[in-house]
Amino acid sequence: MITAICRRANVAGEVTNTDLDHRSEELYSTSWYRWYVLFILTGVYTFNFIDRQILNILQIPIKAEMGLSNTQLGLLTGFTFAIFYVVAGIPIARLADKGNRRNIVAISLGAWSLMTAISGMTQNYVQLLLARVGVSIGEAGGSPPSHSMISDIFDRNERATALSIYSTGINFGGLLGFLLGGWIAQYFGWRWAFFVVGIPGLIYALLLRFTVREPPRGFAEKIVVVEDPPTMLEVARILLQRRTFRHMALASGLHAFIGYGAANFAPLFWTQNHGLTLGILGTWSAIWGIFGALGTFLGGVVTDRMIGRDLRWYLWIPALSTIFTLPFSLAIYTISHTGFVLFLAFVPAISFSMYLAPNLALAHSLVGLRMRAMASAVLFFILNIIGLGLGPLVVGMVSDFLEPMVGNDNVRYALILVVSIVNIWCVFHYWMASRTVRDDLALAGS
């Protein structure tokens, strides 16, 4: 039970609250219920990325039917989605730091699932763009409240592992999105793919609402706050004053820039340069997704083990994994033997996915209890503007620019150019963040 009443003299100004929901406290005191909630929230994140990433594999038939350019695809899957996602994410995160996070996540899941199903009914580019805007606004209410809940029920030595498990939703969502989208589009058309993945999310939202209880804030730290959370500007100011956060957020954004840019144009690369059908590509992408989930999980587990020795491992883990990934990525884009590169792709699937959980855990450690949803939102604002917003758009623009010169190799050379430059840039910011992380964490009272 949470019984201690204490006051912390740190940047967040936390105080305890004796008016607790004792039933929630009892439930979260049991290990099985904490892990059940983590499992359910991971499922929500899986639906998030099914609905987000399915458009990647469907872009080929959509491009053919609507006559789109690669730049238009980049806007559809990246920049436009990202703008509405991050703008909506800030006020929703503020609401999550003040109110019931479970309800926010459930409503958001229902909203984006409905808009995904509606995407299958669109008849032109503008209608599809508006439907995807609806998906992005709904998805903005998924992760920041979920991150806050997870950090409240798992203590700091377990937090990166718990967040890494949650983050495997990216991989499992991409896995299912590519697998279902590829085969359904090949045999039934791209519209049915949106229907099939959108409708189950509405049912899952009800499961979340009626089986998960809102956790007491600060449960893991054995304190709960009663003061109103700082405003979003105050949280942003606190985070941006930390040199560690500034560099880590830029590094995360550049990491995501590579990930989203490469993922959005992977179907075009594999079909243009290796002749894969959508069904076969979806199957291989699903297999890579399993290994990506392993990498995401390892990133959290290894970080939790290593930060007891040196807090700089929060940054060293993603930096080293990024360095390790680069030569394998370049080999995939340059080697023409299809069978070899299909198997080679397993390596970067693991290593490239190790960055997110350490960064999330570090961001939460830099702020107070009622600032965690907002910390996630600020981090995701930067990450998604740079990564989701600019990654697909830049790769699309570069590939369109190169097409008159290299023909169907345009996506290949665009990826080689972008991945090489941005990878090195990303590692630089991880290294800069590692120089100040110990001092900033000490200042935050972590």
C-alpha cells in the first residue's frame, strides 16, 4: 500500500495525496495485474502501428489507382500525418497528466480505428488524406498516456524494460500491417485491407475500458501528487533546459527519420529492384517485424542492466546500435542478390530497433511524476516532426529528383544517400547527450 506522505524539493514540486483509489492500489500491488495492463497497452500500440503502417504496403495499388507521385506518397504517409499527430498530441498529453489516462487511450483507439476503416471508402487523394488526418489525431492520444501509466507502475530499474515491451507494438503492428495488408490487397483489393484492420480496434477499445483501471500516480515511487501538473510550456521549458534532452530528442528524431523514410519506401524498393509481390513482401516484412520486436525488447533490457554501472548507457545503447546498423543497411541497398539481402535484413531489423525504450525511459527520468505524459508528447513532437514528417517526404523528393537519371533505381539511391548522411548525424547527437546525462539526471532528482 502507498502510505507515505512526503514532499520532494525538485523541479516538479511533487507532494503526496492520501485520497487514493484503494482498489486500484491493491490491484497494482500484484505483479500479474501490472503485467496484464502492460500487455493490454502493448496491444493498443500494436493497433496503432497496424493502422499507421498498413498504408506503406498499400501505397503501390493506391499510387496506381490515383496516379500519385512519390512526393505525394511522402506527404500522405509522413508530413501531413505527423503535423496533425504532434499538434493534437500536446493538449491530449496535458489532459492525460490531469485526468483519467485509461479513458483517453480507449477513446483514442476507437477513434483512429474508425478512421482507418473509413480510409477504405475514400475515392480520391484528398478524401484519403483527410481520413489519414483523422487517424493521426486519434493516434495522438495513444502513447503519451500509456507511457505515463507504465512509468507509474514500474520502478526506474524496470522502466526501460517495460517501455521496451510496450514499444514492441511498433514491430508487431508493422508485422501485421504488412502481412495482412499485402495478402488482402493482392487478392481482395486495398480497400478491404483498411476494413479488416480497422474494425477489430473498436472491440479492443472496449476490452481496455472495462478491464484496466487507472493506476495511482507515482505508484512505483510510493508517492502520489495532488498539485496540478505544470503547463505544457513549463514542461517543455524544463526539458529544453536539459542539454541531454535536446541532443537525445534530436538523435531520436533523426533515428526515426531513417526508420520512417526507409519503411515508407521499402515496398517500392523491393518491388522495383527485386520483383517481390505484395503478398511475399508482406510475409517477409512480418518475419522481420518479429526480429524488430526482439531488438526493441533488448534495447530496454540491456539498458536497465547497464545504467546501474553508468547512466551514459541510456545514450550509448542507441548510439552503438545505430553505428552497427549502417553497414548492413548499405549492403541491403547495394547488393543485387535477392535471397541474400532478404536474410541480411534480419540484422538491422534487430539493431535499429534498440533506440526507443532507452530514450523514453531517460525522458521520464528527467521530469517529475505529473509531467511524464507531457514529456512523452514533447519527445514525440520532435521525433515525429523530424522522423515521420520529414523522413518519407525527403526520401520521396530525392527519389523523384533521381528518377530521370537512374530510372527504377531511384528509390535505391535515395535510400543510400539519406541513410548514410542521417545515420552519422544521429550518432553525433547521442554522443553529445551522453556528455551531460549524469549531471542532468542529478539535477532532476532521479
